[in-house]
Amino acid sequence: MADWLSSLFDTSDLYTMLIVAVLGLAAYWYMNQPDPRTSRKNDLRTLNGSATPNSRPNVYADEGFAARLKNEHRDILIIYGSQTGTAEELSGRLSKNFTRYGRKTLVLDPEEVEEDEWNKLAELDSHLLVLCMATYGEGDPTDNAQKFIEWIKTTDANLSKLKFAVFGLGNKTYEHYNEIGKICDRRLEELGAKRVIELGMGDDDANLEEDFCKWRDVFLPAAASSFGWELDPEAESARQYRLQLVETTPDRLYSGEFGRLNSHVKPRPPFDQKTPFFATIKVNRELHTEKSDRSCRHIEFDLGTSMIRYEAGDHLGVYPTNETVLVDKICSLLEFNPTQAFKLINLDEESNKKHPFPCPTTFRVALSHYVDISAPVKAHVLKAIAEFATDEEQKKKLILMSNSEGEGHTLFNDYVTRERRSIVDILSEFSSCKPPIDLVLELLPRLQVRYYSISSSPKAVDKSVHITAVVTQYKIGERQINGVCTTFLRHKAVGDTVPIFVRKSTMRMTYNDTQTVVMIGPGTGIAPFRGFIQERKALIDRGTVGGGKFALFFGCRHPDIDFIYKDELEQYKKDGVLSHLFTAFSREGPKKVYVQDKLVENEDLVYAAYQNGFVLVCGDAKNMARDVQQCLIKMIAKKESKSEEEAQTAFKTFEKSRRYLADVW
């Protein structure tokens, strides 16, 4: 056979045929690989609990929302724009609230909808559209709602068959309070949709939960009246999920992952909020001196081979883990086996959200990684667990505090909200109340990601990202209150891993020898500016940048206590990377000095940045950032002989030019 082939083809022919065969096999293998976009969608469904082992198939899962509303006989479409998870949580609660009228809802993450599908809203007939929309930053939509907001701003779709309601989530300390909610409410009306109730606006600086409950209590009856729905009071108390205990091997259980099972063991890019990278800690050191009664951590994460990219000014998302002592307390109080594996399975068999969090897992893992056990407990949780209190006085108090009006509402605000009593506190103080652990897990909100301004530049540090974080810890009476994420990070050792991802920021600037840059960052507000300073030094070292004024205004309590990065900053000043370093200390002398005072003292430099450059602000939104804006407006009025109103208009123009940038909280 070999001789016969040799007689037909010479050696070069055989080599050519072999290469063609190998390429053909490679092409066949490639063409039969799963579409990475499909794989990505499957990963997203895994996060929502819809692609876990033994989950039920959903015959409508791949259809668009319009087809699903029709085929699954759903009357209400709820769309949420959520950055930290609050709007998503409120949407889920609204969905359950509608069961009191026997109505089925479809809760939708707009990020999972193709752009051209939004036009199908015009095809909906006799449906209710509910939007829960958070406003992020300076009047911007949340990451997951950006394409939807762009559509609603520009579409000319006829939505006259729709009825709608909008609840916005915002913070009054920001200038563009609830801007996205206002845009949605106005545009839906302009497109012909019928408003069921006036725009609801929640203020996170005051009491967003109370704002939502008051709006909801008016909205639900108004919606029922508009559609002629009958009330079924017992329906809302029905469970949304059923418990299923499972027996399986540890490798088939979620152990803290947020997307694909075992993603921390076999990580694969790209990494984002729904598939974070488990980064190894390289450095975790204290920045305050031993004289401080607080703690501020400098933490460096090794990005390794993750291929994660970021720029100076971006944010790092960190998924925390609850304190072990709190998890142990719940296990002890409710007396269950924390190592038991289980699933919580949605009783709505057509829902995309098969589970409230990744399942199957164990009770301990769920309490540690997936639900928030430290936040002040919500009133509806008290109402749901009250029936499990065997002491009648304790039961009466729990039921009283679950009321949204009168004495109970006042008691709830004083006892729970102001004193920040968590589910752990409630179960400890109402010791006769022992609800089943699966009900507690169903009721509690998801443990959410925390964001930190990145304090490094990739041009200066290789395959590494840094953050700077003050550890939140204080007492209310005898109870110790700890920040979930900063406490989690504080105790992480070098070599430990932490789930992280990068979120792009709008804080961007150019480096120009002719421009003046003023950075204002008291305390940990220095974080993004440390990255910009590192980047400027790298550009100077490469000969890309040589001149220009680059000034930092930094403030803290005392130079010997909490002047973070002191030596580093002074060296940058000495080397000419920083042209100016202004410091303000509020506890050093008899008079408190703040960065705002230093701005007034150096108004010529600040005005130069206003004329040709950038003014960047990072830190407290409620006081510092507001005071800085007022300083700038007064400076413009003084330098240009303008009225206050004219100066405000000039500042608005400066802000719109993207040369005044704020990263505030």
C-alpha cells in the first residue's frame, strides 16, 4: 500500500496532503466549538441560578421578553437599572408583592436584552411596565441600563397601549438627583404610555427603604384599580422557593463562586462583575500610625495571567465574605446543620431565576457568601418571621415593627434603622423566634459587591492593582458595628485570594505640558490621584511629559496620625512629579483646617486649572465635594466679576466640558 502511494505521489505531495488533513481537522474542531457568546450567556444564567446542576428546563428561556410575557401569561414587566444591587432587590420584592393580586411578573435585567428587542415594547397590550432605575455618578445610568436608557432617549416607538410606573433610586447629595428615573418617567409619557402613579424617588442619603415602601403602598392599589385586579391577602405570604436537601460530592457544590461552578479553581477570562477573578493578595499593610484609633489599609492584588486591564481612575469591585462569628451565631441560634447541602428552587417553574443564589451549596456557604446578614433588617422580613416567635410579647413587637405607619413605623426606625440591627441582632434579642433557615435565606438580600477607587496606574505597576480603604468600625451602645468588606479585607493575609473585577470610571484626564491639573482628595479620596501621580511619573521617565502644573490638595486629621502615603507624596514633590503639595490638618492646631481653606488660599492656581486644565475631586459627596463646588463658583465670580448666578452657569459649562470630574460617595 505504501509502495503504491509512493508511486503515485512524491514526498512533497505527501507532506502537502498531511498538512491539508491537519488543517481540515483543526477547522472541523473549531467549527464545532460552542459559540463563546452562547457560553457567556450560559455563565450569566448560572449567576442567576438558572444553569446549575438539576435545574428545570425553561422552554421559553431563549425567547424575547414580549414572547415570554404572552406565552407565560405574565401581566407585568419589571426592568431594573442597578449598580450595587438595591434596585434589583426592590424589583424582586415588587414582583412578590404582585402575587397578592394573583399576578405574574417578568423581572428583567436590561443588559441581557438585545438592543433591537426594545421596540417590541410597542407590541405589548394591556401590560404594566415598572421601572426601578438607579442614578449613578453625575446623572448617569447604571452599567446594566446604559443601552436601555440610550434607546428610551432616542426611540419614537408608540407605547400608547402600555401603562407604567417608575421608581428612581438616587442620593440628594448629588446634583443630578434621580436623573435617570426622571428621564424614564418623562419619556414614557412622551411616547404615549399611561402613568399609573407619579414618579417615586428614593433618597439614599435619608431613608431609601422608607421612600420605597411609601411609594409601593400607594402604587399597588392604584395598579390594581387601574387593571381591575382582585386582592388575595393570603397569596403574598406564600413561599417563593422550596427547599430541597441534596446529597452530592463537594466538587458539585458552590463554595462561594458567583458564576460558573469551580470558576475559582479553573479561571478563564474575561472577568467582570458576573465572573470575578480570584486575585492573590501581594501586600496588605496599615497606612495609619500607631497613634491612630482607626485603620486604613493599602492592599495590592496580583492580576497574574488574568488579562485584566484597567486605567488610572477606574474602580475595583470586591466581593466580601461575612464575618465567621456572625455566621456561627445564626447557626447556633437557629440550630441547624451548617454543612447540609441544599437547593432553594423557584416555585415559578417558568422563571429564569431558578434559585436566589448559586445552588446547590451548603447553609454555611450561603450565609457566608451569598446573603447580607449585617445590614439593618427590612420590615417585611420581621413580618415573615414573626409567626415563628413562641413568646407572645416578642411576636407582637415584631409584627408591630413590620407596620409601615404609626407607632410601629416609628419603633422600626428607632430600633432597627437608626441602631442598625441586623438579622443576627433580631434573632439574638427575640430568642423565641426560630424561623427555618431556608426561609431566612429566601428573605435576606444578596450580599453585594463593594467598589473602591483604584490607587495605582498600570503604567507604573506590572500586573497589579492597588486599593486604599478605611476600615469601618464603630459602636452603637454595646454593639460593635463592622463594615462587611473592609473587615473582610483587613484580615486577609498575603497569599489569600479575593474575588475582584474592574469597573470603568468616567474620571479621565490628559497629560499636557501646558495645562494645570488640580486634584482634591482628603483621606482615602487620594486613591485615584495616587494612580494619576504614578502615571505622570512613568510618562516623565519616558520623556513623554516634562512640564505643566500638577497639584494635590490633601487633607486628614493630623500629620502624625493619618497622613497616608506621606513619604511617597513628599518624594513626588521633591522629584517634581508634583508641582505643588498642599496639606490641610483638621486636628493639628486650635483651628480646624480643611482642603477648602487651602483652595481659597491658592485660588490663582485653581483658577488656572479652570481656565486651561482639570479640577478633579474625590471623597465625601455630602460636605467636602459640595464645599469645593461652592469655592469654585465664588472664585469664578470674583475673578471674572460675575454674579453668583452667572458664575454657576460658568461652572456648569466647565463641568460639561469634562474638565471638572468628581468621584464622590
